Amino acid sequence: MIAYEAYTARDDLYKTHFSSEPMSRFLPKIFATMTTGLDLTHFEDVSGYQDKTSNMKECDIFYITRISAKPGKRVELLEKLAELAKWVEKNEVDAYTFLVLKSLDNDDDIRVWERYGTKRALEEHQASPEVVRFLISSKEIIGSMEGRGYIPNGAGWLHR
């Protein structure tokens, strides 16, 4: 299970949300089905956009890119991603979300949360000259990168 939740402060998650009545019923039920327990990671949004107000339809694919910057290179990589995010927002109509986040747990991790109207829109994004330019110009500062797509199944999202 994956969840994306936004909180103003960590206490809002740990002291308020986890102590709530619904969570007191939910948490005991899920641990028996989990292999990792609550694998929580904490991020702060640094650029991009969560929703284009001109297009609030449900997406056909949700894509998460995990990037690890080489030591000391995260700021530079985040700057490059901020420029890419501006281009995506302006030029890719079916890119509903392109949110760049930096880890609060370590100094290297970055996530990019992306939502697309169609699988084709994601494929066109990934093959665009701007993304290719970003990748080529960043290869010396990226330690590792992987992406995973999720598609709706009527009850949530399946990894595909």
C-alpha cells in the first residue's frame, strides 16, 4: 500500500493522525498483512505542481520516480528538476501532476510524483527532448534512479 499525505508538522502525523479513532481501528488490522510494517519516509515539496487547475480529471497512470543524488549534488539536481517541472507544467497538457520532493530523512533522496491523463502522455513525457536533455546533463550527479507506474483498479492503485 502506498499513501501520499501532507502534514504541516510531523506531530500532525505522529501525535494527531496515528492517535485518531479511525487509525486505532485500522493499524491493528494491517500489520498482519504487511511485510515491512509502516515504512514511512518524509519529504518536503520543493518545486513543480500538485494539480493543474485546468484539468482535475482522474489520471490513467500515477508514476513515482525515486532518485538518489550523488553525495553533495542534491541541490544541483533539485535545481535542474525545478526547471524541468516548469517546462512540464507549461507544455504537457496531460501531465496532471509533476511534484518534486526532497527527503527530510537523508541528504540524497528525491522523489518525483507524476500523474498523467493517459499512458501515452507518460511515454511522450519520458521520450521528450527536454527529459532526455535533463537525463544526459545530470548523469554525473545522479547516483541512481528508478521509476514505478501505478494504474487504477477500482479500489486503489496496482503497480504495473
